[in-house]
Amino acid sequence: MADRFDAFVVFAEMRTGSNHLEESLNTLADVSSHGEVFNPVFLGAHNRTELFGIDMSMREADPMPLLRAIVAQPGLSGFRFFHDHDPRVLDAVLDDPRIGKVILTRNPLDSYVSLAIASLTGQWRLTNPKMAKAAKATFVGADFDALLERQRIFRDRVQRQMQMSGQSAFWIAYDDIADLDVLNGLAAFLGSEDRLTEVPDKLKRQNPGEVEEKLENPEDMRAHLATLDPFVVSRSVNSEPLRGPAVPTFLAAAASPLLALPIPGGLDGALRDWLTELDDAAPSDGMTQKELRPWMRKAKGFISFAIVRHPLARAHDAFQVMMTGTGAQANTLRRILANQHAVDLEGDAGLAFLGFLNFLRANLNGQSSLPVAPEWATQSAVLAGMAQAVLPQRLIREGEAQAELDRLAALAGKDAPTLRLPGRAALDAILSEEIDDACMQAYRRDYLAFGFRKWRNS
């Protein structure tokens, strides 16, 4: 037997034909597939509770010995793994290039209908066509969407982790599991020295026929499918880099159970002043994640909050900082904007700001050699990074900040200070419809995520 893999895994889902495929693999003399060995409900097969001396309680305590036992078996030993199987072994399986990966796919609509019928009839395997049970399923759009989403998340994780580790998989579709040539190609991929001369036919296909014939409400299915976007043409590609949690910037109130999550380019100074007036003492900052956790445990019922600014106000602040900044870094930024992005910083202020917004759009879309600075990164990306440490329990738009902070102060039993917000005069003086539109193009993600309207209408 060629020494290509020590073991293998078949990534599949319910009603994709994995039983049929496993039967064919087990026909090979040097291959053994042991079923769904990490299914939380059973061990490899229905009513089996032990495998290789490991029972379900032992597997529940630690699944890794079972994985090692499978790998250690003579010949080529494998198993099937679905999205809802024990997640504790998935990283180990995906990261091991000595475990061959087989990915079995099926039209998700066929899988959904087959699963619905099997649930109705209780018939999950068929070996004798005379015993086939018939039923018609009811199509439920929300259930179908949930199935698609579960499969997509799992498939994307498998694919990404294999890409990161430089591995490839053998992809096989449901329609090919009865193709002798494809099955023997799979045997070659796995490194088996055996080949099939015929396709095993013990298991029979259940519920043959057209999908619409298997449904009580095919018209509902057609209507729902028309609303889907199978090619994801509506997806906006986000080229912005992921951001970290930035815990040292968090502001923990001195006495009140409040944790402010300032967004760069936002209201850091105003929030700091508000918290200082609230408790007559400056808030704590500079914490590490290790130091943050004890504060969270001690501040029972604490409320974390973040204030999101209108993208145009925030971009204009970043523009003003860029224009007035001193030092080598600020000079370099202005030189790059002028020389590489044709931003006229010496002329009309409105045109200069418009050029800066056009630069931001290119920068956020990965079309600039400059990294995305925190002060002009999308607030969506900043908050996603913060959520790795703390989720903001209150997400407040700047225009509603005073009223919301009044409520937080009342919950803390304190009189609410005034939040001193930046003025709008400088921005209003140069505002144009072209500037409004350019900002929306640059920060479409934030406009959508936080419900902002154009500046003129806000």
C-alpha cells in the first residue's frame, strides 16, 4: 500500500450519500471506514457505544485517544465527519496532512427534501426497495436557509484551514458515488492498492424522482428559491484588515459599573471627560485583557457601550488631523496623498477633503500602499475587533448620545454630566452633495451597519 496517508476523513452532511460512499470504500481490501465516530449521539453507527476499547463516556471526556486509535489501525482507516460532530477534534484533523480529506457534496435542496422525508418516515437507510416508505415533505424556507448557512460556515472553515496548511482534498459529488471510475480514482487518491470491479449495491437510493413531486407545497419552494442569491452577487467584498480588541483603550469608570469602548477617530476625549465628571475621578485605561477580566467580574451588572459617529464627521476629523499634524509621519502622509493620490492639499478646503475621501475609499478597498489607520478604519471593523474581548451592550449613535448616557448615569445612580461633542461648523462650511456621496461610497459598510443617512439628512 502506498504510504500517502495514515488515515482519512470524509467530510459530508446528512443525506449526501455518505453511507453509500462508505460502503464502497469498505469494499476495498486495505480500507476501513468506521462511520460517524464523533457523532455525539452514537459511536460510529447507530446503537454502537464502543470502538477500539473506547466507549462513549471516555470519548466525551477526551476524543483525542479515539482519533489516535483510528490513525494507528493497520491499512487505511477512516471515518465520516459532519458539521455537528465533536468540534474538539476538527482542528487536529484539518491540520494533519497525514489524514486524507474527502469532501462529499450534494445539491442542498435535494439533501433538505431527503432529510425532511426521512424524518417523516423514520427510514434512514434502504436495502430492499419493497420496504420503501413514501411521504411528501413540506418546504419551510427558514429551515432551508438555516441548512444552507450551517453547511456554508462549515465548508468555508474546512476549505480555509486546508488552504492555510497547503493541503488538497478529493471532491466527490452525490451523483458520482455510483461511478466506478470516480470511486477508483478516490482509491488511488487515498493510496489504496485495491480497486473496485463493481459498485456495491446493498444500499438503495431513497425517494427517487423530481424534487417538486416530493413536496406538499412546491409553489412555496419555487417562490422562496427565487429570493435566494446563489452566486452571492450582492456580497460586498471587504478588503479591510481584521483589527485586534485594543483593550488598553477601554475606559473603565472609577466607581460606576460602566465600560466605555472608544472608537479611534471618535469621542475618546469627550467620553473620558464625561466619565470623570460622573464619578469625580478619572476612568482607568491601559488595561490588558488579563486585567480587564477581574474588573468585569467585580463590576457586577456592568454595562459596556460604544458611541459610533457619523462617517462624514469622523472622516472630517481624520482629515483635519492629517492637515495639521506635525512630525515625519504626518509629513509622509501628506506627501503620499499629494503625489500618489492627486489630493490638492494647498487649494480649496472642500476639494481637498473630497480628495481625501476618495483616498479613503481606495485605502479601505486595499488599493493603497498605506495601511488602514485606526482613526479612519470602518467603525464596523473596529467594533468587530473589540468584540474579541468585550461586546458593546449599548451601541449608540453620536446624535443620540446625550439621551442614552443620561439613562446609563441613572442606572448607575448618578447625575448625568453633559457630553461635550465636537462642533459641526467647519464641516458644514465645506459640505457639498459630492462630498456627501463620496463619504457614502467610502464608508458604505458603516452607513448600512449603523443606519446612518447622508449628512444633509441627519
